[in-house]
Amino acid sequence: MTGAYLFIEGAVDGLAGAFLLDTGTPYPVFLNNALLPLALDHYVATGRSGASTGNAGREQVVYAHSTLKELRISDQRFTAPGVLLSSNFGYIADMDNGGIRPDLLGFVGLPMLYAHEFVLDYSASTLDVYRLDEQGNALIPHADDAKVIATLAFHRHRDATIGGHLPFVDINIAGMPFVGLLDNGTPGELALTAKTKSLLEARQALQKAPNGWHLCHTNYRGIPLRLDTPTLRISEHDSISLGHNLLRHYRSVWNYAKQTVTLLADTTSGGCTP
């Protein structure tokens, strides 16, 4: 764990480093060609980066690679699939300019975990992965039902700019509906129109915190949730990403087969004041 980000040690064709676990990445693996010595001779597309690491909107040129042989993610070794994609994520590794880790190999995305149930625990800095049976249930029971706060049913949207299906969930903040991207690879961000910001302030839903804002009166289908945001900006449209700002408060159990994220007992203290 580095700040809001969960890293997994690994290697690409013997070059060791770390992958950033990112449920907002719609590819199984997305490599960093700023670190890896990859030939950039198979251009795929040019797009814009998402909210991960707070660098939304950066131009990303994507390349394809078919000559890689082996990936190691944690203690698991994989034969590299036929084609892997890469882009320049040097800005994430540049420690002199707010980077996170200089040995960033790339991202492990949500498709890598489609066939499993996995548990994120930010307080313990752990990722536990469980195999599923044919009905989509974990083969080894591991969640304590008595600690369940809420089970978020997410819906999948195709991102037309980068492809792949990403998980979104409907929440409510002080009586106002929001659709949030469940993306553990971002600290979280809230963008509001000036009108929405004024309404939330009038309903005392925005409380200043040491590292951002608490989002009070947040709920999922009437179930109160703890949520904050490190950044708040004025925009033409309302949007929110649900990353570390939500997930750090809970242990979260992700099951893509059932399209659910289950939040288990609160792991942090503090928050909104009455």
C-alpha cells in the first residue's frame, strides 16, 4: 500500500517492479512503457486517462505488444496472452513530480479478477482472492454476514473511449442522486455544478475535513454510507468516483459474477458531525 493505492509486486519478462491494482482499468493488464523496454511500433489509439492517480484527462497513446513471454503477479506466474497493451505512465512513477512508485510496471485491471471473488482491506493493506463455484459463490466462505453494512449492486457501462465494461453504482447524497464509478485506483473525486454545490451546502452535506470534504447524508438505498472526497471541483456536470474515499472505510468484497460489492464493518473513525 502506498497512500491511497494498493500495489502488487510482480515482474514482466523478468523485470521486477509493482502493479497498481485498479478496478477502473478495463484490461487484464495495462503496461507502463516508460519503464519497460517495449518496442512502440504497433500503434492502437490515442485517448485520455481516467481519474486514477488524479491525472484525469492526460493524453495516452496506446500500443500493442505480442512478443512478451511471462508475467508474474504476486507469487503467480502467467504465460503472457497473445496481445498486451501499454502506454506511458511515467508521470505516475516520477517521484520528483508527485509520482507514486518509480518501479511501476503497469496496472492489473478488473478483468484479471472476473472469475474470482476478492476482498480489499485498506487498513490491513491486503488483497485476498477466492475461486468461485458455478453459481458465482466463493468456494471458501470468508465473509461474516453479521458485519455486512451494505451490498452494492453495480451496473456495467462500456467506456467508449477505452473499451471494456466498468462498474457503476447508484448512490444518494442529501437527497440528490449520483452515479459513481467504483474505482479503487483513484483517491476519489467529486465534480459538481455550481448549482448542485450550493444545494449540498444548504443541506449541510459538504463538511470541510483536514484532507478534503466529508460527504454527509450519503446513502445507498437508504443505508447510510461513509464517504469523503479529497478533491472538489466545479464542472458543467455532476460526477463522482468511488475509490479510496469510500473503500478505506470498509472491507469490501467484490464479486463480478454477481455484480456486487459488499461493504463490511467500518474500519475507520471520524466523519461528519451532527
